[in-house]
Amino acid sequence: KKKKLRTASEVLSRLRWAGDESMPCLDDTLIGYSDRLNGPMEKAAVDFIPIDDGGDLPEHRIQYFRTKS
């Protein structure tokens, strides 16, 4: 049986509240998303604001998370 993928909100919550050293923190993470006008884009995870709170990036546009290098 295949494992379900985590939703963007689950990943963000996990990054936000991670207490152990093995997980990257929100400050060290980038969000890759598909912009309707500009194509593939990235933004810092700390700058992400959910649509419900007045943000402009819907979670279904998020394609990946990666750590800053």
C-alpha cells in the first residue's frame, strides 16, 4: 500500500513547530511554487502567509520544499 503524501499545510506546521535538531527549521526552508504569470518561483517559508490570513499564494500551487544552501 502506498503512503499518502503530506499536504503543504502539514509540512509547514511540522517545520514551524519542529523541536528536534534533525528537522530543518522554517528559517532555513524555501518554498517552490508555480506562479500563474511568472512560472516557477521560490520564496522563503517564513514569508508564507496562508490565503485565510490574507496571503496571496494558495497551498495547491506549492510544488516543493527545500533547505537553503
